[in-house]
Amino acid sequence: MTVRTRIAPSPTGDPHVGTAYVALFNLAFARSQGGAFVLRIEDTDRVRSTQRSEQMILDSLRWLGLDWDEGPDRGGAHGPYRQSERGEIYSAHAEALLDAGHAFHCFCSAERLETVRQAQQQAGATPRYDGHCLSLDVAEVSRRRAAGESSVVRMKVPESGVCRIDDLFRGAIEIDYQQVDMQVLLKSDGMPTYHLANVVDDHLMQISHVIRGEEWINSAPKHRLLYDYFGWTPPVLAHLPLLRNPDRSKLSKRKNPTSIEYYRRMGYLPEALVNFLGLMGYSMADGREQFELKEFIASFSLDRISLGAPVFDLEKLNWLNGTWLRGLDDCAFADRVAQWALNRDHLMPIVPLVRERTERFADLVAMAGYLVGDTRQLTPESFAELAVEQEAIVEALQFALWRLDALPDWERDTLVDCLTGLARDLGMKIRVLLGPIFVALSGRPVSLPLYDSMVILGSDVSRARIRDAIGVLGGVSKKQAKRLEKRFQNLGN
């Protein structure tokens, strides 16, 4: 059997370190077996998917050296490699399931589904579709569709029994069908959901091994049913342990920087970050902690993967990155510094902000240093000139962070709308809200234009600095967080 693995990111935001983590293990296994590694873009979310996000994913993975054999920019025998370009394939397979009686049309409104979900939760039952449209006859379905009534296609699920999933790492996993939802396969706009597209694409692209995060274990029965319905042999499944914060919670941007771009902007070496991700749940046979990608691939074996919760520890990453940096000779070190901060692509967005304010190039370090590196040395006194009580500053920063966390796009106009809207909802003058953010980002109450600075810094760096500022000011206690969350939820109502 030819080993074929894949990574299938969704272009709906910044490229996540979790994507790189899964990509690394898929690439290493495929290359160690003389197989192929495929990149597929899962862009069926028409609202949130963007070309910019897709390009950032491609650029970030290439920066890390995690290159692919087939993909949207490279082609291959099993394309197209963007799901948005494969609509006819999914529609045909959905029709095949309908014709075979393995799927059905559902006309339930969002309001009805929400009512059912709430009733199930109150009763302590697992929220799932209640089968309301399951027994509609062909004539009624045809009549309602001909009348233009909106519908989705759902998969049928056995009413009883247990689905057995064989996981390469975990052995047999059994999940009761009573816990499995009648998943939507085709949305009302004709686009597939992840579950249909995932199964169809993995089969047609001849993926032999699906190595993915453990958060997908609960979806495995749905996928197994689809393979059975189509009469296909499923690929080998292997679920990697989730990356964790130091407190053992799931790694998320609310607690730690998660964008690959953050680590690139902060001056981490790509080989150090790949090395660090390789240590997440894996140990080299000789016990080494520092190794190159080619060494990782050469020695790679699935049986050396540990299922313990790997901790994404920034202190460990900093130590490892420092070890790599100290291994460079003087010329290589200078070249890497130039590639990091002094390259034209990095400088060009900063130039319009500083050119009219500059009398000597020596002025640039003090003026724009916070946009290049992390020169801030924040203390509570850094906020003293704002003439605002510390508690009010913490609240403003926390509310801003929550609003910024929800932004789908990190563009200047979006940031302006976000923060001016927040100031309005808080009944606060915009300069009062922006003052603490200026300090959090730059270390001083007055800096280069805030919104342009946020775009240059990027979403993860900006949010990380705001989180850091909240911590410098004493943080938010659990009791305070509960009160602030309640107030935040009511903003604008």
C-alpha cells in the first residue's frame, strides 16, 4: 500500500500552530514511508473563508519547511484541491446517498432545531436531531422542494447499536449510535459540510492514513457510516493528542498566541519551532531534544507517539530557540536578523508611518521599535499618564480583547469599526478606550497610529500584548471575570 497522508486546513483565520503540528506528523510519516503528503483547502464556509487566509497558510507552512507533494498551488492527479471547486462531486455523492436511502431531506427551521436542542439539554439528553423529517415520503419531499422550500440533506444513523472505530494509537473505540447526530451533509446553499466533503475527498484522493487531532474522535462514527454507505474501505485512523496550555486546557488564542505568524514575527527560527512541535507527544529514539526536520523524518515511527497531553510551553520553546540561535555562526546570525526584521516586506508597511516623523534614522528605534521587536517594559506605572483608575483600564482592555478575539478579519477598517463600536456600547469616549491599548501595544501613551500599528503587528501579537498588559495590572480574578462576562454579553442591548 502506498502511504498517502493529508492536512486539510480551513482558511478562516490566522494559520494555527495546531495545523503545523498535525501537518508535521503527517508529512513525517508519509516521507518516512516513501509516500505522498497532500495539502487540501477546506473552504466550504463561504462566509469566513478568505483568499488572504489561504495564502497565509501556504506561506506559513512553507516557512516552516513543511512542503507538500500535491495541493492547490501545485496540482496533482487528484485535484482540484480546494473544496469550493469540487461542488459537483459532493452533490453527486449526496444524491447517491439519497437514492440508496442512507440520507434524507430535512426542512426544519433553525428556530425549531434550537427549541428541540434546548428541550433535550433541559432533559439531560445528548442534543441531536430528533428525526422530524426522517419519514417524509418522496411525494411530499418533491412537492416542498418544487415550492422552493429550503432544505438540507442529513445522513441516517442507526437507532441502536455501537460503532467500533479502530484507532492506530488508541486501539478499539466504541461509541453508541445514540450519541451520534444525524449530521447535515449538504447545506441549503448546496455546499457540503466538513463530514461529507472530508470522507469523499479522502477516498477520491486515495488517502491511506488520516492522522488528525483527538477532537475528531466523536466524528469518527459519522465518517465510518459514510464509508460503509458508499461501500468504501476507510483509511487507517490515528488521533493525535491535543496541544495544551500549561494549565492543561486546550491550546487557544484566548490564553496563548496560536498563530504561526506570531512566532515568525517574534523572531523564532522555523527549524526551532518545527523541532518544538516535534517534541509534542514524540520522543527521538536516542533521547535528543534538538533535531532537524530531516532527522525527525529519518527516524520517525508512529509507535513512538505518546498520548499524554503535550504542553505548549513557551519557556521551553524560548530555550530551544535560543539553543538554535547559539548554534549559528556570526554571518548566519546576521543573515537571520536581516531576514527577520530588516527585509523590505517587513519595513514597507512601517515606512509611511515614520517617514514624516523622522529627522535621523537613529530616531527609528525609539519610534518604531515596538513594531519590529518587543521592546516594551510594561509596569503598572506605564499607564499612570492616562489618569484613569487601574480597574477601569483593566476592564477596557478585557472588553477590547474579547471583541478583538471575535474578529474574522484583521484589517484597518474592521479594527476601527470594532473599537469605535465598543466605545459606543460602553458609553466611553474613544480616546479613553484607545489610551490603554496604545500603552499595551507600544509601552507608552502616545505612539504611531494605533490601527495601523495593530495591522502591522498582526492579530496574535496585538492580542498577546493586551493579555500581557492585563496581567501586568494584576489580571482578572474569577469573580471579576464572571461579572465582566455578564456585562460584556449585555453590551449593545
